[in-house]
Amino acid sequence: GTNAAGLYAEANDLLAAWYDGTNYGIDQTSNAVFPNSGALVDTLPLHMGEPTKSKSFNFVRVDLEDPGTSTGATFQVQYRLNFTTTWTTLKTIAVTDALNVDIPIGRVGRRIQFMFNWVTSGSNNPLRLRSFTLNYKVLPGTY
């Protein structure tokens, strides 16, 4: 597999340093050539500094932005817990929906990982993911 070693935002583009075990490089995204579908970002498993304790994952707040010319764009939020292999879809957001939204999770686990998937973009101007915020609580006495 390929590992991302670092990400850097520059203007409207993203620079990604990568290493695949043999080769390495830096790639740059470009909003001008963003694919109509299939682009995705998945996070590392998040344990919030407490890898042995269970957490109640309450919701994830997703803040999207319409660049002003998105038509037909959809964005999907998925998650998985504790290194499972299956992703669960939390919500698919269309450009016509609210773009700053709290999405309930309501699950307990030690680690959570998110996948953000740009499902379609009919106008080739996808929704922009500005940030995501996870609301959780560490459960006392869990190991």
C-alpha cells in the first residue's frame, strides 16, 4: 500500500507526500481537474490519546462549502470502528442540503476511522470539505 507522509494546503490545492515501499513523491491536487466521482479521504484510526479505553462516539460535525458552481454534487460520510473491514455510511449530503451538519453516530468503540467520499459532482466543481469535528466521551473504567 501507499502511505501518506504529510499533507499541506496551499491556496485551493493540497500537497500530499507519499511513499509506497519503493518510490516516494509529492502530488498536488487541483480544483480545476477534480474528478467527477470516486475521490476519497480516509483518516487514520482515531483513539484520542486513549487507545485502551472505550469511547461513546456521539456525532461528527461536517462543514462543507459550495464553491458556488456545484450542481448535482454529493458527498458521503462513512465510518468504521476498531479496525473492522466494513465501512458504514452515516449520511450522503447533496449540494442542496445543509452543508454544516451534525451527523449522529451513537456507537461505542476504542477507535473510529472516517472516510469522506466525493460520490458525484455533475458540474465538476465538488463540495469542499472545510473541517470535521468528532464529539465523543471517554467511558470511565473501561480498558
